Amino acid sequence: MPTDNILHSIPKRFKWAVPGLVLLPLLCIFAGWAEKGEEQSITFVHSERALQPGEVIIISARSSRPLHYLRAYAFDGDFPGFSGEGGESWTSLVGIDLETKPGRYAIELKGAGLDGKNVTARKVVTVIGKEFPARRLKVDEKFVSPPVDALNRIEKERERVGAIFASTSAEKFWRGPFRFPVPGEVISVFGKRNVYNGQARSPHAGVDFRGAIGTPVHAPNRGRVVLAADLYFSGNTAILDHGLGLYSYLAHMSEISVREGDLVEDGSIIGKVGATGRVTGPHLHWTIRIGRARIDPLSLMNALEDRGKSQTTAIR
């Protein structure tokens, strides 16, 4: 029916309201068009203990509308994000590898909205150089110049561990801050340059904790056991997949208490401190990997502890 006929059919006292009734649906349509026409955008901030090799960066991103996924790309690696309810707030853990050179590096976020359209954001950070001390150790010569009959085993173990770190589980297993796997003090810090029997080797990519043989080793956070084996250099070793490319590597144990495939909770006993593999005495070695980046475990603990204290703080 034409609008004029509608107006004539309505009592006079109600005619003043009709234009509003007619315009309201039109306004809703135009508002919907405006909303659909707006470009989806993301903004992010980063926090870290330091912008140096071996550190973890916490990326906190906010999208104007829900995202289907979000990943961070930096330092020649990619780091998946995870989101809470709603899909508008996202977090990524980005690792600066132990041997990253000083300089300016881009951190780029790439995601997709629920409509499938891509959305990006980019910032540049400056990594400052860090000098790591050297440590000179005397070990059994077979761990410096392995016998010929051990070379095949060493290569297979290297490939197996490398394949684990190269994979990324889609599920996030870890929850909240990480804990120390043993109560002992740190006796060798992250990043030291190793010199065994006078020969330089790869840098120390983890932290060593003092511990008597038999001291229980606890899972530093929830994760799935993806390796539980006796390796040539690191002895009895367990690798925990915490999800989204985050791994714990715990070595030199006297025994392993878990099996591959087990899902262990934070604090579960996974083994006991020992002196197996290339060691000078009993201790626990703990390495953290985020993707291919070798990270100081203490940096990860610091970053997630601070995040746990400020999770209710709004992203600005």
C-alpha cells in the first residue's frame, strides 16, 4: 500500500509517529551498511623482560571484530596466537633466538576475520646485543669426539628432536605461569659459550639446576610427553609439548617416570635428577623452545608471571 494511503488510514493523533516508524527500518539498513563497510583492524602492544637474544615477547592484540585466527611473524619464525571467548583479544608468545643479531626487526600480525577477509598489523622493535660468558668444562672425551660407531645414533637423535621442535600442535595445553621443575639453585645460566676439553661447542641453550641424584623432577606446566628416551649427549631426556609450538626439554635425569603420549599436569613428577649424558655432575638441564627459537626458561617464567598478575588490565 502506498505510504500516503497508510497515513490517511491512521487516526490523526498517531500520524506524528508514522514517519519515525517508516524511517527506523531504513536507518537500521543504513547502519548495517556502514558497519559492513568499516575495515576490520587490529592493534597490539608487546611486553618483555628485555629485547635481547633468548628472551620471550608477549604480544597482546585487540581486533575491532572477532577473528578466526591470528599469527605473529618475526625473527624468521611464525608464532600462533590464542584467544579467549569472543575472538577479539589475542595473545602470542614470540621468541628471540639465542643467536639473533642486534638490529631492527619487524613483528607482523596476520589474521582473518569471520568473513574470511585478511587483517594485518606491524611494528618494528630493536634487539640489543648481549654478551654471554664462556664456561670451560672437563668431560669424558667420548662426548667431545664421539666414536665412529656412535655417529649414526647421534644423527638420528638430532633429526628426531629437530622434527619435534619443527612441529606445532594446534591445541594449547599449558595454563598460566610456569614453575621451577626442581627446587635447586641455578648453577649455570642460559647462553654461556661451552668449551669442552678445550674445544668450543654450541652455546648453552638452557638453564642448569643443582640437585642430588633422585630428586623428583616436576613438569613445569601442563603438556604432552612427545619424547622420553636416553639420548647420547643429554642422557635420560623428556620433552613436553605445551602446545602452540612451546616445548620443555628436561635432560640428564637418572630415570624417566612418564611415557610418550602421556598428558601430564603442572607439577606432575616426570623423572628424577641424575648425571646421565655429557655432564660433570648431577643436575637438571631445562631448555625452552618456542618454535625454533631457543629461549631462557627464566624469561618465559618472568613474562607469564607478569601476565598472570595483569590479565584483567585492558589493552590500550
